[in-house]
Amino acid sequence: QVQLAESGGGLVQPGGSLRLSCVVSGSIFSINPMSWYRQAPGKQRELVADITNGGTTSYADSVNGRFTISRDNAKNTVDLQMSSLKREDTAVYYCNAFDPNRSLDYWGQGTQVTVSS
């Protein structure tokens, strides 16, 4: 089992920044990659960014250049630094871990990010 716990969400003005953090615990040896998803009201959950064990990253076009995903293997954390936030970034953000050996997805409980003036 893998447990994920997100933190760092909140209310921010357009153009502002927030940093989300996800602490990973449990049987994490085969987890790859780690990802951040988001789900806005009335929309499907979408992939925001992911990072492999080797540090390779990828981003959705809508956040590329504004968001940065990073991981600290020693602390078992995956962070999402969000800058130049827009109203359309408002969503619940979820941390995700994929176990390719078991074809299992693990999810955190989500953290709300609201971009509003």
C-alpha cells in the first residue's frame, strides 16, 4: 500500500504563486512516475505534470513554463511549484503515484487551489 498526503493549497490572487507538497509513504519502491493532477468543477480530472524516478519531467501545455514539479527521494516528497497563477488554474489538485508492477494508481485526498482577486 502507498499513502499520499498533499498540503499547500489555498487562496491566491491572479499572478501569485503557491507550492504544493505531497508526502509519500508505504511500499514506494516500484512507484514510477509521480504526478500531479487537477480537477476543476464540472470538468474531468487532468494531468498537470509528472516526474520519473530518473527526474524526467513533463507538463500539460496549459501550465508549461509556469509550474515546476520536483521530487526529493530522501524525503519521499513530490512538490509542485506554481507561478503566474491564473483563474483557470482553480481546481482541486491531487497527488498521484503509479505502480507499474501492479498497474495500480494511488491518490491523495486532494488540496484546493483557488485563484481569485
